[in-house]
Amino acid sequence: MSKEPTTLQQAIIHFADPDNCIKFLVARRWPDGVVLCPRCGSDRVAYVPSRRVWQCKTRHEKCQFSIKVGTIFEDSAISLDKWLVAMWLVANCKNGVSSWEVHRDLGVTQKTAWFMLHRIRLALGDVPESKMGGNGPVEVDETFIGPNPQKMHADKRQARYKALSARPKTPVMGMLDRESRQVRASVVPDVRRETLQNAILEQIEKASTVYTDSAVGYDNLAARAYIHGTVNHVEEYVNGEIHTQGIENFWSLLKRGLRGTYVAVEPFHLDRYIGEQVFRFNNRATKENPLNNADRFTIAVSQIVGKRLTYAELTGKELKKPEAAF
């Protein structure tokens, strides 16, 4: 059995063999070694090496299935070697990778690369079910993402303000658990008190310590069974242990990637770009958890099952059921 890759160069060579791609994905999709039919769940399946598919022995429609079925790769004509190299790039490029770069590197069209990247971002955007806090303080903050009106042509600026009802930027809310050094972030419809505090109630354990700025949206958190500390950014950025510098560091990383790599991101797609940056931040190398590029890639591949994004959904022609902000 060939050694699994630890660098991008090794990954390109290793995954050039379709059998290596399948072995790698099988080991992550079915860690116990028992292959299950994605349509009926039966383990009575047999591998057909000549076609690289499995045959389910239970009688039902579409008894044959490939490793792509039930994953973000489903119904894709792109070979697995290109998919896996693209996942390696997205998981490990600190400021992201553009569709034009993937188009040039993998030899696919820019439109195909854009679609691939969004499907990969969907896989990366897992949100843990457990709540934050409990053992350490949680920093909470919001930011706005969008174009700088001062750098836009006057006609475009006026048109955009009119189209978005005088709100040219999209509000995003984030939380950083200082103990675990994990962050969660998502687009929110607005920054009203009800919206922000409902998100806190959903994601942070009660009786936890919460640090925010002095925005009115966070008023009366103490009445909701939280230990609430605030810092007034008009006067200071740090007041002892009370600050939001950690989550603001994440905002800096996120905006650097959006402005420098992706240049222009529509609000309709912004959540997936945020999920991509959250994945890289939460799986970065630390003293407590020294992950390398191969580890991040493996974690990303383990999250591809049970997720599907069609081109119609991506372009807004077929809307998916709305999901919660967090």
C-alpha cells in the first residue's frame, strides 16, 4: 500500500492513480472498513474493480454506486484526482484560492472551478452541535462585509445603495471561545438586540462569561444568566481581561482573503466563504494541536458525506430551505 501524501507535490502524484483516490476516500467515509450502500444502507455490497463501483445485492433502483454518490462529488464528471487536489488547496491556502487559480492549475474551466470551490466550501462549513463557553470566556462581536463606497464610481454607488435599501454591507456575527480557541461565524439578517442575543442563547452555555463591545445589541445579557463584560472602544480596546481582540483578529483574516483573493463576493454566497475561513482558523497549527497540511486535508475529506449543492441552488434558480444563522 502506497504511503499517503504529506505535501501538495506528493498529493498530486499519489492521487493521479484513481485506485489511490478510492482507497483514500473509502478509509475516511467508512472507517470501520464496512462499505454501506448510500441508498438503502445495506452492507451486502460487492466491489466491481473493472468499473470502480459497488453493486448492492439488495433489489432497488440504482443498485450500483460509486464513491461519489452521497457526497459533494455526486453527479460530477470531474475526476477525483482534480477534486482532491482542489480540496488540498482550499484546506491549506491561508488566504483562500480563487476559481481562476484552480482553473489554471487543474485545467478546468473557470466556471467549473467556481462550482467545485463552492461545493468544497459546503463540506468545510460544519457547525458543532455542542455549545461554547463553560470553561472560559467567549468573545462576541459583529462586523460588516461589503464594498467600500468611497472606492466605487458614483453611479455604481448610488445603484447599489438603492438596490440594498441603503445598506451596502452584510452583517456577520462571530464568537471566539478563548479556552478552545475555536471560532464560529455566520451571516445574520441584522444587528438588532433580538437577533444577536438569540444567537448567543443558541450557541453559548448559560452562566458562561461573555465579552463584547458596548453596542446596545448586547445590553442586559446579565439578565439572561451570563456573566457579561464590556469594553468601550471609544475610550479603550482592552480593559484587563475584557476585550474582543481575538474575534477581531479573525475578522482581519476573513476580510484579507475576501478582498485580496476573491475580490468580490455576493451576500448570497457569503456564508460559505465564512465557513471556509472558519475551518482553516479552527484547524490551524497550535502548540496544543500541531496539525499539518495533511491533517487539515484529511479532516476536510471526512466532512464530504451527506452534502449536496446543485448548480441551480448555487445560482439561485432553485433555492434551498433556509438554514439557521448558526
